[in-house]
Amino acid sequence: MARTAAEVLWDTLVEHGVEYVFGIPGDSIDPLLDSLRRDRRIRFIQVRHEEAGAFMASAYAKKTGRLGVCMGTAGPGAIHLLNGLYDAKMDHAPVLALTGQVGLPYIGTDYFQEVDLIHLFEDVAVYDYQVADASQVATMVAQACRTAVAKRGVAHLSFPFEVPSQRVHTPAVSYAVVRRDMESVPTTAFLAEASKRIDSAQRPVILAGKGARSSRAAVLALAEKGSIPVVNTLPGKGVIADEHPLALGGLGLLGAKPAHTAMEHADLCIMIGTSYPYLEFLPKGAQVIQIDWEASQIGKRYPVDVGLVGSADPTLRLLAKAIQARPKDAWADKLHAERLRWFQWIDEQAKARVHTGHGVHPQWVADRLSHVVDQDANIAIDVGNSLVWMARNFRIRDHGWLVSSWLGSMGFGMPAAIAAKLAEPGRQSIAAVGDGGFAMLMADFVTAIKYDAPIVVVVFNNQRLGMIKFEQEVHGLPEFGTHLWNPDFASFAENSGGKGFRVDRAEEVEDALRQAIASRSPSVVDIATDPDEKPMPPRISFAQARGYAEAIFRETFGH
């Protein structure tokens, strides 16, 4: 008997290793979901908001490298997916979005919930088509999956209501499955030129981005053989353990002072898996070698002397073999000494004012969290001040690190933690979020409860949109519109069927975190943090200081 278009869809997704579909049922996708209900190979995860489902699909793809899939009904359901899909697009995560559409006879008639989804998804998707007939399904679904994986982006397929139920009368065809572990390397001449420049450099430094995270051993092999200090971008945190002698920490406003020192004095910068956008933090006058899987990324923002187009892991291993071994020298020793001083400084900052009564020092929360969780726990971080403290004060080892890096969207942290727990159930999964970001999608905490995903949500609760407050003040503007009226997040967790812990004092932080982890239940640790703690950059410009002073004057004395 001929299969339905929906059955062909699920067969194809199983071939591509799909385990989960995140979404909400709805009128126009009910035929798709009825077929999925009968097909036990893929698990449907019902979310409470499609944006959370798209974030989960994006985080799943970032975590595993495999295709993440989300689904929304015609009109509002599909529209709600977009923010999470832009996160996937901008962080190069392979995601397939399945959307419903009104029936074929009604398209173009301004029908109820009719939205031109192909045009709507045009900017976010690398593959964006409507399946108009069952005979197209096998080819189009396979092409959508291949394109999303090969281009590491979003593919979108829209299904008019009647198409999933139509019968496919053509013979079943098996299509090639493209996987991300297909590797390429640069030519021998380019590798030789790069190794020659590395050998002749006096003050080399590696800038490791998100694209290097799957090649940690290869990055270390190159860094250790050449005694090359390693700086990471924000999404690249964890490429090298924070306490490794060659690790210098992050670059940029959320970064560490030793990383800035290295970039200021480097004569060679090796950029791995990043097209770092904040050019003011990159070295001036240094040679640059850039390694990236996609040729269009080479020299995209910054002049490059040698561009190596290839997969990070094999390219780095070939480079490590080609360069000369270099003993640890004064350059690496000086930067390591500065890194140790930086650790001492941030430790002092974390412990300072612990007993002041102004709320818990947020640095202390991040510091204690890094001591409590397993060394391989998955850590999902929301955007805002909580990200600053986690980037600086969380000592990363073998932890997973998930963040909405290029889109920088609030609301990402908790859905990402749920996705990470589903992807790797044997590892702890922690969401470190601000109160603003958590409140955006807090309804999906019950999704963790429903599907028995024991995540721990650590809320840095300063009753502010703290990062926005600081940005306003740096621009010389008085704080406005940033105060938050929050519910009791711990009680919310308890009333939802999980565990809730409320923390008001620094000495309670570690015990509450340990209890939440030990409970093996979805938990919220709601920590009252100091609303006046400012996420100061490692180095402050005169303009930033002047703007902040002007804002404080206006807040104090009025306009």
C-alpha cells in the first residue's frame, strides 16, 4: 500500500538521525502529527511556546551537530518559531522547521491564518519551499536536510493542510545522507606557508571560536607544541580549560584582561572557527592566519595573510605536525602570570561584599556553581548580566557551553538546558539565567517536568534588566524602564511540580545548588543578587567612564 506524504517525511528524517521534534499541535499540522503519533521512532516534545521549541531545536543542533527539528502551525505558530530559528541561522546550527499552511484551494484568498510563509522565512532559511504535492516530498525533505546540514543553517518546509495525507505512488528512493563529520583540509602549500609564519612569530596567540569547540584536542596539540597562548571568543569558551597554563580567557567586553594584553602585543594571531566582529579588540599590525570550514568567512571582517579553508580538526592536526616544537618562553610565561593575577582579582571580587545585605554578589553565584556541578555538565546561559558573570567567573573544564552568541537573544537559556538534557541525559544540565530572560519563557519549565528532564535553573534575580541598565548609563542616559516586578520563582517551580529554592544570603548559595542538583527533579534556584553590581569591561575607556558619571548625576539630581 502506498505511503502517505507524512510517512515519507518521517522515514527521511529518521535516516538523517532525527530523534526529537519540538513544537505545538495545531489545525494545519494535525495530519503531520497524527502520522508522527503512530511512528514511534521520533519523539514529539510538546512545548508551551513555539519560540522555546525553536530554541530547543537550535540548542540540540549546537550540542550534537545533528539536525534539530521544530514545528509550528500556520500563521501564529510558524511566526513564533522565527526568533529561535534566527539563533540557529546566526550560530550556524542545522535546523529544519516544519510549518503548516492553509489548504491549497485557499492559498491566496486571505484565508484565516494565511501568511505568506515562504516570503516570511526567506531571510532566515538556506532552503525555503512549500510542498505542493505528495510526489515532491521524498526529494524535497531529503534536499532540505542535506542543505541544512551542509550549509549549517535553517531549512524550512511548509505543508498545506491536505498534502501530508496524500498518497505517494512513486517507488521509495533512498537519498544520500550528508553528515557534519565530512572533513576537508587546505592544500599542502597553504599549510606550509602557515607553519612557516607560526615558526617565525615571536608573540603568537590563538583566537578560538565556536568552530573550534569540536576540536579541543587538536587546538591543544597545536598550542602546546608551539607554546601558543589561547584566547577564546564568548561562544568558544571551553575550547581550552580555564585553568590550563596556556589559557588566557575571553576577549571583548565580557572578557579577561590577560586576553586583551595578548591581543595588544601579538605579532601573529591564529583565528580558528570565528569571524570575530569586534575589530577594536583584535591585534593591530599583526599577521593573521584564519582557519574556517567555509571560504566566505576567510577575511570577512579582518585582513588575513593566510587563509586555510578546511575542517578545524584535521587542519589543526596537520599544522601541529608541521610546526617546530617551541619551549615555553617569556611571552607565554608573562601572560600566564597575568592570568593568575586575573584569577586572584576575580576571586577577590567574588568574595567581596558577600555579607553587605545588598543581595548576593552575582560573581559569587557563578564561582560556586563551577565548584558544585560535574566537570562535564552542560551549561546553558541566557543573555544579560548573568552571561557576564558566567563568562568570567565560571571556571570551565570539560563542560558543555551553550549560548545565543550572534543573535544574543534573551530567553534562550532554559530551553537550551532542556534540549541538552534530552540530547545527553547522562550529563547534568544547568541553565544560568537572569530574571528577565527566565520570565520570557518560564512557562516551558513545565516542559522539563512533563518529559522528566531534571534541569536546574539558576536565576540571577536582581529585579532588573541589568545589562540594559548598565548600557543606558554608559551612554550617559539615566536608568529607565528596566525595573522588573517578579513572581516568586521558587514557589512557581514548586507549584509546577518541580523543586524551588529561594536564596537571599551568600552562605546559602552552595547548599541550595547542591540540593537542587541532588533532587534529580526540574528545579529553580532563585537567588537575590545585588542590583547595583556593574558588569565592568576589563578595560574602561574615558568615554564610557564619562557617560556613566553623567548618567549617575542625572539619576541622582534629575535632568
